[in-house]
Amino acid sequence: MTAATKPERFIHTHSAAVVDTATGGVLGEITVDATVEGYAELVEFANGYPILRAWAVEGTGGHGAGLSRHLLETAEIVIELDRPKRAARRNGAKSDPLDAIRAAREAMARPRLGTPRSGGERQALSVLLAARRSAINASTEAQLQVFSLVIAAPEPIRVRFRGQKLAAMLNTASNLRVHTSWDTETTSTVVALRTLARRAHAMLKEARELQKAIVTIIRNWRPDLLEEFGVGPIVAATVLCAWSHPGRIHSEAAFAMLAGVAPIPANSGQVTTRHRLNRYGDRNLNTALHTVVRSRIQYQPTTRAYVARRTEEGKTSREIKRCLARYVARDLYRLLENGASAA
């Protein structure tokens, strides 16, 4: 028996369907509140069916996180189903109960089943990374706005920034003062520039504080990652969030596919050596691996020698980087699986 749940995003409920694994038939449906009482009601509802069951939960790290934790604490089998394949809907029918049924059948059709990511250190890193990413994005947006405003600023203001790079422009803008003799346009421009520059600095400071918290967790959990060439705290945290715990990802090939660095065959006819760029998977993890690759190409002698050798063989720079990213994925996966214990 498979019990699938579909969280309803805006009204804070979960829709669930019980599906027979032998026939795919629907045995029962229910909608409960996304609360501890609702979770208990859902488990009690499932107890009315065969006891051997598994739960296919969409969004175990988001809207389904609370339910997933409740089920795991009660020794239930939880299957992660973040993005099930959507079958063609008959006559365009769509509802959360229908999606729950489709999720259950999707879980039964999959050759391999994923388990939810762990909490603890992994979840702590995830929320800190999200907060840091938000701070960096806010700072970047503010910096770009400062640059744009300086270009269109009145000449008495613009002359103060002439010849400066962006970092110096931010310092200049944050120290601007309003003069009573200025007209409305000049005064408003100065106020906007000063506000945006100070916001950019504040967000950068916030990002640095969040990064310190990230480093503390990694050093206590998996300091061995930081010893890898090119792996800094943000890369390490990103990798740990994607990997989560030993056994969750069944092979290094699966980890490479998750990271979007596994080549996708693109064969046709007698051509059997073509591969397509993999644009799927966890794009944050993909970016982290390519960050390691760029660092090693620039600073690691053995990697530079590899690049030179492969270049002589006729490989392009892009192809070489793809190969290196695959090697990095393999090495990190083996380190993660065989290193320190999970949280």
C-alpha cells in the first residue's frame, strides 16, 4: 500500500490518497490540516488499511517537511517525491486529491526510491545558505542600482564618483550628505544613493556573519571537506545539503546526475560517442562543483597539467571542465560516503 500526500500551499492542509500497490486502485482519500493533530488524524486514517505501507510525500524539505518529520518519528517509511512526472490529465482535471493519487502511482513506478534529506546539521546549513543567498542577492541588486543612479545623477553629484570602481563608489555614496542649497532632484538622488549604498554594505555584513555560522557547523560536522583543494565553506555547505547523509544517494553516478555533471547520451544511427550537456539536477550543486573546477584549474599544478594534456588531445575548454566536474563529483561522493558519520 502506498499513501501519498500532496500539500495544499495556501490553505495549509494535506491531501492524501491510499493506493493499492498490486492494482493501483484508490482505496481511500482524506484531507487534513497541516498541524500535529492533522498528522495524527492522517496516520489513524492509514491504520485502517493494510499495515505494510510507505508514504510518498511531495516537498519533504518544504511544505511537506512537518508531515515528513512526524512520520519519521513514528517509524513510518517515507519516500521523497519532490517533482513527480506529470501524466496527461484527463480533460484537464487538476486538484490536490488527484495529484496525491498521481504521486502514489508515480512512486510505485519508479525503479529507485529516494529518502528525505536529514535534519540536524544539514537543515541548519540549508537555512543559513538560503539566508546568505538572499543577503548576497539584495546587496548585488543595491550595488547595481547605485551604479545606475550615478550614471544619471546631476553633475555636482556625478563628479564625485568619476574614475571610481564600484567598491569605492559604494563608500562614497554611503558618506554623502545633503545640502540645503540643492534642488529637489539632487537631494533625492543623494538620499537614494546613500540609502542603497548603506543597504549594500549592511547585506554584505549580514552575509559574512551567516558565513561564519556556516563555517562553525561544517568544522564540527565534516571538517574533512574543507581540506579538499578548492572547497570553501559555501561549496562544502552546498554539497552537504545536496548529499544529506550516507546511503541517501546510491552511487557516485547518481550523485553526478544529481549535480548535473553526468553526460547524457545523444546517439543517433551509427554515431555512438555523442553526449549532450546535462542541464538538469541541483543547479546550486552544479555551480559548487564548477567553482571547485575553476579554482583547481587556476591554482592546482596537477589539474593544470591535465588541462594541457587534454588540450593537446583536441578537447575544448568546455569539454575539459565537464570532465573535471565529473571527477570532482566522484571524489566528493566517495569522501562523503566513506568519511565521517552522518549527523
